[in-house]
Amino acid sequence: MIPKEKFYLETYGCKLNQADSDLIRGVLTKDFRETSEKEADVVIINSCGVIEKTERKIPPWNWYTTGFL
């Protein structure tokens, strides 16, 4: 059996964002396995770009240690 790729989904914002994340999670779990952000092959951040207060809640990402740069 081929191991599934791993994903991590982080959601910020309103209930609509949470509903969108639930849909995304439902689609992804068919082919991927959900895990922690440190173990994930793919990291998805679902946020509302309209509300500045929500954007301030997102923690800074260290792209160098996660391997994205």
C-alpha cells in the first residue's frame, strides 16, 4: 500500500471560513491524510482577506525551517 501524502489545514475567520475548510477537508481526506503542521507535506491556510483583524491573528510562518524557501 502506498502511503498517503499528509496535509495540515489551518482556518482563521468566520463560520463561512470554517464551512469552507470542512469542505476542503472532506475532499482532501479521500486522497490525503490530515496531520500536524510539522509533519505535513502540504500546508493550507484558509483565511478571509477582507477582514484585517483576522489577518493579524495568523501567526508568522518561518518558511526557512519548513522548507518552503
